[in-house]
Amino acid sequence: MDAGLNIASICIHKGEEPPISGPDGICNIFFAGCNLSCIYCQNHDISKPDVNFQVRPASFESTLDRIEEILSTGIKAIGFVSPSHVVPQVKAIIRGLYNRGLKPVTVYNTNGYDKAEVIESLEGMIDVYLPDYKYITPGVSLSYSDAGDYPEIVLRALKKMYWQKGSTLRMDDQGRAEAGLLIRHLVLPGHADESIKVLKSIAEELSTGVNISLMSQYHPVAGVTDHLTLNRPLYREEYESVADAMEEMGFRNGWIQDMDSYLNYRPDFRKDNPFE
């Protein structure tokens, strides 16, 4: 990546978990590019920009202006989406907002493939960590995201986040997250057992008190049309088996999704608001 602000979209997003969106939504900053290569990525238009979607670098001041415009509507939080490869830019945006007298709740919305020392460097700047924990099996992470070391990397990062925030997701009187950790896991078709192993890892390595977002929103994209496993929607019985296992393990904080949730998570980044 260069030193510019390669941002695909800055918009109000109301489709995140309830404590992340709150009653009014969150100002999400979607960065272009990604440090993973997930073959099923729902944001493939911006994670792998091509001739159909060209991201033009934004100026620093115009970026801050757009964020301030959204915050002025009453939005309380900003989310940095896919920030792992542009952490210096994330820090610059936060400092720029501070210099304007703005201190929104900051949400680090990451795929989890972050160096532990990077998470350490974010202490005091990030209020809420919103990481994925995608896989626990190196062969699966290599095949699906071209990162065989993902399981060990993500667990080290999660432990740093947990050390900073603990299990409690602190919320205001309107249910908006103000500080803490919320781990996301997307259940993939044919991989309910993998999901259960991920949850077991969280229970054993962190705590069953951690907030979990168990997602059913998988939808096959063009890149997996010919894939033998990922070329279909998630079955209800697959998702429910993972949700049942989560309850049996003693997880007591978190959210589950309806099976038709994928209909709400198919953004079009050619629009000013990709989710409308």
C-alpha cells in the first residue's frame, strides 16, 4: 500500500451488530484492498479493485470533512473496516478528528489477521475491537484466504485485544458499545465442525464471557461458483448446530442472525451508500 487514503466509501451503516450500529447507525470507513485473499469475500469489489471499480485516493482534509459531516447528524461512532493494511492512516484519521475537537467511539473492524504488536500500538486509540475469527485449521485458511498461518496470528491478536478490553462490552444507556471486544465468526457451508472448533478455542484461550456475533449471512459470490463446498448457501441445520454448541459451551453474551440475513449484506460500492 502507498501512504494515501485509499477509501472506497464513507457512509452511515445500520447493518452491524446492535451495539455497534446503535439506534442511528455507525460512520463506517471502508478501505480499499485487504491483507487476506478470501475467495468468498462479499466486499470483493473493494478488497480486490479491478476495472469495474476504481478507488481514487482521497485527500486527508476531505476525508475528515466527510466524517465530521456524518458525526454532526448524531452518529456517535466511527468504524474502520478492513484496516489491517492501513493502520498508519487509521491513526492519522483519529488524530485529525481529535485536533478538530471530535472524539467519537472508534471501532476497529478487522478480519483478525493483525500482528500482535500492531494491536499493542492501538491501545488508547481504539475503543471497540470488532475482529473476525475465521478458521482454526491452517489448511482451511490457506485454501480459502491464502494465509496458512491465520489461526496462530489471529489468536495472538485476540489475546492482545482481550488483555486491553477484557470480556465486558460496555454500552451506553441506548445500547451503543463504548468500549470492549466483540468477536465475529461467519459459519461457512460444509464447515460447521470448523466453527465449533473456533468457538472451543475462544472458550479455552479467552473466556466464555466474551461477546460473540455468530453470523449466518454467507452468500456465494462469483469467485466460488465452481467451488465444491462454498458454491451454495448455508443450511439452517448447519448454523443451528453451531449456535447450539455455542450455548452448550457456556457462552452467555452475543448475537445470532436470521437465516435470511444475507439479503441485507450484499453491498454495491458504486453507490454513495452501498447498503441502500
